[in-house]
Amino acid sequence: MILDEIKEALIEGNKEKVKSCVRQALDAGLAPSAIINDGLISGMQVIGVRFRNEEIFMPEVLVAANAMQAGMNIVKPLLIGDVEIASKGTVVMGTVKGDLHDIGKNLVIIMLQGSGFNVIDLGVDAAAEKFVEAVKQHRPQVVGLSALLTTTMAQMKRTVEALKQSGVKVMIGGAPITKKFADDIGADGYAPDAVTAVDLTRELLG
Ligand code: B1M
């Protein structure tokens, strides 16, 4: 069945095949929500499990995430009015002020979307005030902060402090970040990679 083909193509990281199967599925009249839930998300879940079991590593996750993104790009514009996608929760994500690195953040976003979460992306160079504003506007359950520079880690502390009153859970990550740093600044959790970030989000949602 075409949804299984989408899932398999995503697991293989075959971007072109994912795109052509998604188009075929749409031509056959399948709902965008079914393509996302039973094809793309279902494939990404397998990738998450294989990564956790150390059967595959980050480069393979990146390739699968890329294929997922290609499929999502085709179906997402058609989602308006399709109410079958039940979001598992909302996450506001951004790279902190002064930091322009977004490859890791985008990977975390794709994995979260691939696991059924609604993600609001604040982009890069996002100041603490921007996160506070986004929390007021979107009422997320979790906020995710990414930083790749030792010099921008201090912005995480500022942002965690600024968000304290809102009661929202904050997870942090990025190459220089450690669990100890997360504890020191009062963040609710630290994830070393995109797959763990999804587990952590589920955990923070209780
Ligand atoms: Co920059 N850079 N860079 N850079 N860059 C690093 C980070 C650096 C380690 C390179 C080095 O010197 N060896 C170094 C930082 C040194 C330090 O602070 N200790 C560095 C530097 C110094 C700089 C500039 C200052 C260089 C300059 O201009 N003199 C400058 C800063 C610009 C700025 O931000 N203000 C700069 C610029 C750039 C580019 C623009 C050229 C480009 C970024 C392009 C982009 O992101 N769109 C870039 C790149 C590509 C890198 C390296 C090579 C790769 C980063 C990357 O994308 N990794 C990097 C060296 C390296 O890491 N090998 C480097 C792949 C990505 C998938 O991994 O981002 O770690 P990562 O994300 C992982 C996890 O960390 C985690 O999940 C991801 C997937 O597993 N994760 C989270 C990330 N965010 C998370 C959030 C979570 C949970 C998990 O929850 C919310």
C-alpha cells in the first residue's frame, strides 16, 4: 500500500521516492492527514527507535529528516481544513540571541513535527523577550532553546529567568550544553540530540 511505501522510503532516506509516493497518494485521493500520520510520522518513529537502539546514527537521522521535510513540504499546504491531525502539544523553539546556528534546531523541529507536535519556530537570534511574547501568544507546553556558541549560553540563562513566571517548561540543547549547565540555570531539561529532545518533550508534558 502506498502509505507503507512512503514509510519505507523515509526510513531508507530516499527523498525522491518519498516525494513521488506522497504525490501518488494525493492523486489516489488519500487525506493529507493520513499521509502525514500513517506514512511520514510512522516512518520517523522507526528512525527514532533505531537511533535509540544505536542501529543507526545522526547522519542517517539527518537524511531521513530531510526526506520527511520534502514530503511535508508537499502535504502541509493542503492541510487547511483537514482536522484529523490531532496535535500532541505545542512547542516554541528558537536559537537564542546572538546565535545564528540553526541546523540542529531545525532537526529537532522536524523530529518533533514528525512525532505529532505543533512547533512554532522563532528562528535564530531570538531574544528572551521574543520567547516571552511567543509564550503569551501561542500558550505552548514546552519552550526549546538552542545554542551552539559558548558565548550565547548566557542568553539561555536570561531566557529561562524571563520565562520563569509563565510556568512553561523549558528544555535546552546544542553542542556546548550539558545536563549540569541545564540544572545550574534552572532549565527543566537537557537533550543531547534531536531524538532525545522528542522523548524529553513527552516527559515534560507528563
Ligand atoms: Co559555527 N561554530 N560559527 N557556523 N559552526 C561552531 C559551533 C564551532 C564549534 C566551530 C569551531 O570553531 N570548531 C564554533 C563555536 C566555538 C564555541 O563557541 N566554543 C563556531 C563559531 C566560532 C562560529 C562563528 C563565531 C565563526 C566566525 O564568524 N568567526 C560564527 C558565529 C555566528 C553566530 O552565530 N553569531 C559561526 C558561523 C557559522 C555558519 C553561519 C558558517 C554555520 C551555521 C549555519 C547554520 O546553522 N545555518 C556554522 C556551522 C555550520 C558550524 C559547525 C561547523 C556545525 C554546526 C552544525 O550545524 N552541526 C560547528 C562545528 C561543529 O559543531 N562541528 C560550528 C550539525 C547539527 C546537526 O548539530 O547543531 O550540535 P548541532 O545540533 C544537535 C545537538 O546539539 C542537538 O540536536 C542536534 C541534532 O542531534 N541540539 C538540541 C541542538 N539544539 C538543540 C535544542 C534542543 C535539544 C537538542 O532542545 C531545545
